[in-house]
Amino acid sequence: MKLEIGNIIIKDVKFGIETKVDNQMLFINRDEIEALVLKDDRIKGVSIELARPGDSTRITPVKDVIEPRVKVSGNGAIFPGVISKVDTVGSGRTHVLKGAAIVTCGKIVGFQEGIIDMSGPGADYTPFSNLQNVCLVIEPIEGLKQYEYEHAARMAGLKVADYVGQVAKDLEPDEVEVFETKAIQEQVKAYPELPKVGYIYMLQTQGLLHDTYVYGVDAKQIIPTIMYPTEIMDGAIISGNCVSACDKNTTYHHQNNPIIKYLYARHGKDFNFTGVIITNENVYLADKERSSNMTAKLSEYFGFDGVIISQEGFGNPDTDLIMNCKKIEAANIKTVIVTDEYAGRDGLSQSLADADVKADAVVTGGNANEVIVLPPMAKIIGTDAYINKVAGGFDGSLRSDGSIEVEIQAITGSTNELGFNKLTTKSI
Amino acid sequence: MAYKVIHYINQFFANIGGEEMAHVTPEIREGAVGPGLGINKAFKGEAEIVCTVICGDSYFNENTEAATKEILELIKPYEADAFIAGPAFNAGRYGTACGTIAKAVQETMHIPAVTGMYIENPGVDMFKKELYIVETSNAAVGMRKALPKMSALTLKLMSNEADLDPTIDGYIPRGIRKNYFAELTGAERAVDMLVKKLNDESYTTEYPMPVFDRIEPGKAIKDLSKAKIALVTSGGIVPKDNPDRIESSSASKYGTYNIESVLNLTGDNYETAHGGYDPVYANDEPDRVVPLDVLRDLEKEGVIGSIHPYFYSTVGNGTAVKSSKEFSLEIAEKLRQDGVDAVILTST
Amino acid sequence: MVKGIESTGIPVAHICTIVPISKTVGANRIVPAVAIPHPLGDPKLVEEEEYKLRRKIVNNALKALTTEIDDQTVFQ
């Protein structure tokens, strides 16, 4: 499977009479987007707001972040099985509005939504402070159940991303990257002298606000399976979860999975990157055992010599991570695991809920409990009324002057476990 | 102006005598004594030892509380900027004394404290989490190497230089996990690490796996029909509207709730504050997390003696192990006082 | 939590879904539960059946508390 990604660089965003790109400027027709979102009768109102890097703006409570993409050629369309037909994607050509994102926010669904600051110290912790963000502040109808509200918000984000992405279809990209993974036998033959490497992609599947969808299927219902890495770039995996804001994988993270990116970067040089296994993190012990048995079996079946395992979330998924690691190591396959830590505000506590000596190569995305003070911002997109309640917040987090004292857990993407960021932790 | 530093040493390094003089009580001398001269030299004028406290090792260890108090009184007037104790090398009682007094100074005077010990000195395990302990050799021959390290670290702490690193500053890692921005992203670091592991090259894990301690199992209950059983949960079940405002994640407290006249926990009166799982099932029927309904029936049937009139609840989601240990010790103390025989603890 | 309480000598039955975590952190009497969001219940069952299930798990915990053990034990 071969995919060309054409990046159209976006350096600014503005409202305009037509949604289009002109000279690296993304114009957004507010009315059209509003109308599109309001087609869903579960949504009472929506306000469209823009947030640019450097603005004195805080977006919260953030549910999802999505990159606008469009299929130019090849099978299927973006977000297959969710807002387009369930075709297999990942080949042909896809255009990306690089530097732009759709952010869904508005009244809280659970506890797990986050904060994006576009400037100040908080901006260093979220990759989304670098993007031209089109924010949808969603207001559900009265009495809408949590599940329904989450679904409505999720769909609104995907539909708007699809709509905005369409404008990239006929544009000439600023740069084109090519990614190719062949069928397994051919791929192995391509670099017979190099070690074969796979990627174990753990998806959060713990229930409401902790779900992930693969081609439209709730991933808690899958048993681990193999995917071409390029499928994921076309939106085959989307986020329906808000875990804790810091270590949830937003749809944007899935579309731009950095482990896949850097495995491709050294593919054919240091190793032979031969495939991705997706797996889940369920709430039943039997599911955890079954899924980790499967990842180990598939890793062995595909002849991997080494794998990277990435986690999503924390707590009981630490066990899924350790089970995957232990069982794959037991099959004589070398592992590196990517996680984050909950070492307490003072950094003195146990970082993970589970542990094993086989997990001897760990990359960490940081201690999510570390406390940060975020200064007041001139503009709030959404509402800061829930700051004390979100995961990472506490009674008194929101101060009277609008500044916020929270754990970085509350910042969207801060301790991402796909290794998206530079943040990490050391023992001092 | 140079920083003012206070130095603590034992009777041996003050040239008073060995074991036979270990009983001497705290005394204070102006300026540097013994190893302090080397520290002063290493300060190169940036700081100066204003006084030296001397105490016998036996006296300190046999009268820890009193000795600590006396020493704190003695040094108070000097209004120092930092405190140095030792180095104690592998001397166990000297190490304990250095650790105890340095910690007390740090906590009561709010100034940085530094000590030095050999890695196997029992004082290391006792104090490494709270103190900067420079790693030394096991005997006083390592003095010349230890003093410059201790001086440099003290200067760094006084000038509030934030970026301390045990591998650079020579102290024993305190086990504090501290965030920083690396040069490469996590994904790049992971791919690098995998390549090294595949090639059998050395690499450094960013999180060495911890070793968990074990505790003795409590004795089994002999007669269940007389036993008083308490319910505890980390599943965050609380009275409706969460009166104690227990956090949905990283809980800083636990709740104590009277259930004397409660037959079962219903969704009308109770809910979960836990932010780590789908709350719908627990909110519908909190007995699914804290099985009070079943336990009440067993009480009525005489299977168990009684149910403790309170249940204790916190949120296990992302909550520091240290906090939950504190909660559980407090809870345990109350349970013990109230004569509880056994605990059913439920987790989500 | 478990260890903190048990360190004072009071026996604790830990009812939890993710037995491996309980084992790793060092609980001694471990009683497996149903699922993380509903350790002592199953919303798919009718009320009466669900009660029976809960009662079974609680009885299992009581069995654990009355059994003398030397080492970590999972009471299936």
C-alpha cells in the first residue's frame, strides 16, 4: 500500500465569505459551518471561533482535535466507516491542510476534557498551540444524555474537518511525502538483511469518553489485528475518548502518529518496518489477557524482531502495557514501551500502576501530576467553569483573576504516549 | 556579600576524640573546624562557614529529639543561608545524625541542606528522598573529593539554580520524578532506543521499573459471625453531589460516610466521583462498587457480626501512591480504634 | 490502600478486576471482580441475578478473610 501525503501549508486563519485557501491563509465561512453542525438536531447551538498561535486565548473544555484532510485519489474517503463509506483507505493520494485544526469544545461531557492555551507557559505543553484552530463551541439540547452528547460532538468535529478538508482537493501541495508498506512477504524480501520491526498501537477502550473507533467499529469489540500504517493517516482510527486530556490520543494524534512517522523515517536503513498491530485496553481481565495473547502471537507470526508498544491513558491500561511487553518479550522479540507517569505532585510516588522487569526500555512522556500555573487569558473559547472538576483540576484550581493552577494532566496532549512531544521525566 | 553557611560535624572530625568521646553534647564554635576548612576553600569566597556545630554520635543517636532541638537553638542566631552536615562516609550513626539534623534544619529554617555519605550508609535509605546526599567513598580518604562536590552543590542550591541533576551534581538520586523538555520527541527517542536494543548496544531506560515492597498478610478471622467488617473503596462512591469534593483524578483526600441507617446505596443518594471509568453503571447502582446491600443481608442472617458504621471512599484514579498510603494509614488507625476485625476493599 | 490498612494487622480482602495490578502492588487476599466500571455487578443481568453475582463475590471475600495464608493468594 502506497500513500502520497500532499501538505498544503496553512499559516493563518480568518473568517471569509467562502471557505478556501489563498496564499497559505485559510478562510472559513462561518455560516456554512454553523449550518452543517446544526443539521444534527441534538445540537442546540454552536459558535465558531478562531484561535491562532500567540493569541491570549484559552480553549476549554476541549474534546477532540482533528486535522482537515481529503482523499484526492485512491480508495475511499476520510474517516471511513464513520462519515464516509467503509472502504479500505491508505493508498493513493491525500491532501492535508498542514497547520490547521478543528477543535471541538463546549460544556463538559465527563471529567476528562482539557485545556489548550495559545500562549504563555501552558502553550509549551500542548502541540495544538502551534496550529490555526477553528473551534466549535457546541451547545447540546436540554436533557441530552452523556453518550448522545459525546457522539454529537464527535460527529460535528469530523464533519467540519471533512468539509474544511475538501478545499484542499484541487490545490497544489507545498510538499509531498510518500509512504509505502508492501504486503508482508514482499516487504520482508525488500530488506532481507535488516531486522523486522512492528508497532503495537494500544487504543483506549474503557467506555464512555474512553473509546476509540476503527473503521467505525468501537475498538473494545475488536480482537487485535494488523493494519498498514498508511490506513491510519487517512482517518481509519478516530478518537471518541477524552481519557485524561494529557494522554488521550486525539484524532489529530492518530492522523499524525509520530511513531509511525519515525519508523518510516528509518525504514530501509536501520530496520524493515513491516506493519502495525492495533489492540485495545478493555475493562475485563479476560479481554486484557486475550488481547495481549493476540499481540504476542501476531508479532511472532509476522516475524518481528522488535516492536514499539505505545499506551493510551493510565491506571489499569498500565497492565495492558505490561502484559503486551511481557508476552512479546517472552516470544524473544525486543520491545520499547512508550508511556507517561503519575508520580504525584511532588514526583515521589510510584509512576505506573504495574511493573515488570522485562520492561527495561521505557520512554516516558512526563509526569502528568506536575502542577503548573496558567496565567489569565484575554479570551476564553468555551468556558472555564469546569476547571475545578476536570481530571488534573482540584477545588480552587480556577482563581478569581482567571489564572489556573492545575496538574498538566488537564492540558490537552501534554504527556502524549505516542511520543508526540519533547516532554519527559528524569529522576533527580 | 558571601553566603553564610553552618557546618555540622561529629566529635571525631572535631578532633575531640573517638568512640570514648562520642557522648559529648552539642557545642558551637565560630568559623570552620576540620573538614570545614576544606569546604571554605572550595567556596572560593562565594560562601563562608560562619560556625561549626559539634555533637557526639552517641549523644545524638541516644537523644535524637533533644539533641536536634538543642542544635537548632544554637544555630538559630547565625541566620545562615545553608547547612552542611558531614560528610559521614560509611559511619552509620554519624550518617543518621547528619541526615536527621539536616532534615530538621531544612524543615524548620527553610534553608537548603546538604550532606555526604557512602551509598551503603544506612542514612542514605533513610534520607535520600528528602535530602541532597553527595555520594562519597566509604572512608575519610575520600574527603578531598567529597568536599568540592558538597560545596558546589550547596552554592547551586543557595543561588536557586533549578536544574539539578544527580549525574552532574554528584548526589544520590532522590527518586523525585521531574519533568523537562528533551531535545528529541518521545517517538524519536523510542525509535532510537529500539535500534540500540536491536543492535545490542547500551541504552538508558527513562523509567527504571520499581521494586514493590511486600507486607505480611493479616491473620484470618476466626469467627465470622462475631466479626465487625468495614467497607473501603477506591472507586469514588460518595453521597450525591460529592460533599467533600473529592477530585475526579489525583485525589488529595478521602471521605468518611455514615451508613448506620443505610440498607443499600442507591443512585438517588450516592454517585461516583471517579473520573477514570464510565460512571453510568456505578451511578445507576452504587452497590455495584460498594456492596452494602449484600453485606446488610449477611449481617441480618448472622453470617457476619456487624458492619462498621462508616465507609471510607477515595478516587484511585491517577492518585499518587504516597497519598493513598497516607489515607489508608489514617483509615487503618480509625478502624483499629473502633475494633474493626476485617476490611473489604473494592477497586474499580 | 490495601497495604496501608493491612500493615496495621487488619486483614483486607481486595475485590478488584485487574488482578495483576493487585498482585504487583502487593495485596495478599485478592478476590477477582467483574469489570472495572462495575466490579460487583453486571448491568446485563436482571436485578435478582445481579444480586446473586454480587453475593457470590462478597462470600468469596469473606472466605478469603477467614482463610489463613502465608503468601499472596487469589480466591477464584
